[in-house]
Amino acid sequence: MKIFGKQLFRPRSIWIRRVVQWFFFLFIALISVNHTLVESGGGIPFLSTASLHALCPFGGVVTIYQYATVGTFVQKIHESAFVLMIVGFVLAFLFGPVFCGWVCPLGTVQEWVSKLGKKFFKRKFNHFVPAKLDNILRYLRYVVLAWVVYVTATSGTLIFAEYDPYFALFNFWSSEVAVGGLVILGVTLLLSLFVERPWCKYACPYGAVLGITNLFRVFQIRRVESTCKADGACSIMCPMNIPVDSVKTVRDHQCISCLECTSEAICPVAKTVVFNAGGIK
Amino acid sequence: MNLTSKPLAVIIFIILFGGISFSTAMGWWATESTKEPVTFTEGEFAGQYNPADIRGSYTFGDVENSFGIPSVILAQAFSIETDNPAAFAVKSLEEIYAASEFEIGTASVRLFVAFYNGLPIDLSTDMYLPENAAVLLKKRTLTPEQITYLEAHTVPNPTASSASDSPEPAPAQETESAPEAVTTPSASTTESSTERLVKGKTTFQEVLDWGVSQEIIEQVMGAPMPNPLTKIKDYCNEKGLEFETIKTALQVEVDKVK
């Protein structure tokens, strides 16, 4: 808030991100409910009745192999998932994994649960896992990615649906949901009390794919060393525990482009941690 | 060039919904399989929809759109009591008739539609219909072969516990023949009403996973097996093979493995 040109209150978080997250959570939840209603003869007018599989960009990723070799999609996957995959890649190429930080409803729900964890554990929250172990576990999601792609390619079926917490989150009321998915969702939500976004950090195969774009994306998180006060606020705030204060440009594969570390949010010095495209004036 | 949160939020919406709108405009956006069956390509019925391509994901409304049989008639045939028969999914029949000794499902709808509209369908495999469907079909024009098949493949209507009562119970005189027809189906079909069923969506990989060797599959197909991820039905359609025949032969091999 500005009064007579002076900054009296500076927002401490990116509120617009919360709005976007709420929007997509409600949007997907309504579509999922509508899908169930339509199957039982009802339905909400003017709202999509698509299944969750049709609206998941990761479905596009897992069907690439079959599409390339046979020319068909994996069962339950449709053209829409392919389109969303491409849109997701465009966004990630430009801005990094904004899909994870701004759109994905499972990430949003984990953040909501984590708010409770922050209240309980204060500064200890999100620092329970020893650094060495944490560093290793961060690569687990690439193992999950390799496994999902392999089993889908060899079976031609969407085996990951049996374990997918995202599908379970929006289908827990339906007979389509698998026990494995519900268990993993429960464990994820429980862990969210101790760790910020545990599924995203350690297991999400789609996050693994998008995370690679952090190495070459157009818009990067950059820290201006000349004005940096080295107070470490950016690193403390980062939900993915990235040491922003020790790098000039964030290229960590776990960054979700939430912008919470920037001067627009936690960094107290203007234009010091910024989100910019280096070569574009 | 610096970017802040608000423009980024706007850009996310533009790219996401712009991408969806663009793909919709280009005809690339589809969130479900097309609900339009393939057509007969040759013969007397060329150009007409082929009931053998009705899928489990179709609703009675989809069947009505393609074949002109009112959803109400379909609901009556399969003893489905609902305010909105057009929304009833064909695949739900399997759940409703789960207690039935013989499988009533998508194949049953294909058979009913074919007989109702006088369209050809391969009768070399066992497909079953409930009594109500048989009663309705007997009012249509059937060939002697179709009547014989129908009499041998009619099963009782579902019980009140598994499905609602028939909206219009068949006349007692007309349903009299059903009980004796129930005794004729073969035992092998009963065995196959488990999870390991060769269906329209089954791939060669699934048959391999069920323990049938590639050699046997190739013997059945009479040709080298394509990419295992290919759906058997797609392959049959592409090669001009009769899917129902191949399906039955493969099912026999699958059942042998059990």
C-alpha cells in the first residue's frame, strides 16, 4: 500500500498466485464432480464433463511412446492431454514449471495442509529431512518418471492411475479410484504437515519432466549481488528449499517459479531477486 | 525484461486457455473417444453404422443417435429403470448383470441393435440377451437363423436386487420360451466372464501378459504379431479380419492358460 508515494506495507506473498491456485482447484474439482454427475444422468450445464485423465498433461507425456510407435493413445488418454502437454511445455520453456507452482491442484492442496504444519512446527517445518538424504531423495522423482514411462510403454495401459494421488484427490468418491492412489494421497497429505510439497519434491513424475526446463528456460529467477543484503530471506521462504541466496541465477531442477523469493514478496530490497529474461530488454 | 506476478498470472491464463481454444478451433481438442461407430464399407449395408463397433463408453443416447433405436426401448430391453435412459452407459450393464451366469454387456447391445435394425453381425460367438430384449426382438422381422440364435442365447431378466424391474414386463405367453433357452449356453463362456477377457480395447500386450505366447497369437492371427501395444480390434479392422472370430479364438487360448 502506498500513501503519499511511500511504501507503508509490502505484501509478503504473491497473492495473485493464491487466486490462480484457487481458480484451478475449483475448476478441476467442478469438472470432476460433473463427470460423475453426467455418468449418473445429471450434470452441470455449460461445464466440461471430461474425465480427469483427459485434462492431465502428464497423460500426454506417458502416451508419447505409443503414439510414436503405434499411432494411438494409451487407454483413457485423449487428444486433449496431448494439447495440454504441449501447452505445459510452452509455459515451462518460457517461465519454468509454473504449472507446478501456479496451476496444479495437488500442489495447492499440499500447500494448504502445510500451513497447518507451519503453525505447529514453526521454523522446524520443512527442515525435518537431513540435507544429505534430502539431496538424494530429490532425484527419486526421475526414477518414478522412468518407471511410469516404461510400464506404460510396455503395457499400453495407464498403470500409474492405480497410484496417482492427483486422480485420487478428485475421484475419491467414485468407484474408479484405486486404493493405491488413496493411500499415496493420504501419505502425501500427512507428510505435508512436516515438509512443503512432499509429492512434488520427491515423487511427482510430471514435476520431474518440467523441472528439467529450469536449466534453460527464458525467464529465470536472478539475484543481483550488488544490492543483496545476504539476509537469507529468499532461501528461508523457498518452499522447495533452494539456496537462492547463494546463486546468481536459480537453475535448480526443483524450482516451481512461485516467485515467493523475489523482491515482490519476501526479499526486502527492491529489484534484487527478480524474475527476468536476461537478454530481453 | 523483468516480469512480476500479475502479468505472469495473465500470461498463464492466456497461454493455457488460448492453447485450448486454438486446438478446439483446429479440431484437435477431444476429451473422449468419438461416439460414432465405424460404417460398413461394402455390401448391401455399405455406409451404415456397424453395430459391432458399439463401445462400452457409449450411452444409450449415443446408440440412439447412430442407430435410431430410442433410448427408452434400449432401457426396456435391458430392464433399466431410469428417468434419463439416454445417459445410461452401455458398460454399466456388466455391473447390473454381474449376478447373471452369462455375460450381458456391450456385446449384448451390439446383438440387440443388429437384430432390431436387421443389420449383419457375426454370430459365431456367444452373446446373450435378457428376456425383455428377446421379447422386443421377436416383434421385429428376424431370419430363421436369428430366431434360433436368439432362443439359444436368452437369459432371465436381472433380479430386483441387481437391477430395477422391467419398466414394461413382457407378456407371460411371450416369455415362456426363455427358461428352456437358458440351459443351453456353453460352460466355457462362464469361465471367460472374469477379468481376463479379450475385448475391443484389449491389446496384444495384455494377451501376452495373460500368458499366451507370441507364437500362439500368431497362429491364431495367421500373421506376424504387430507392435504389442496395438489394440487387437484395430489390427483386425486394418487387416480386414473378423474381430469376433479372432477374439473368440484368443479367448480360448487365454482360458487354457488359467
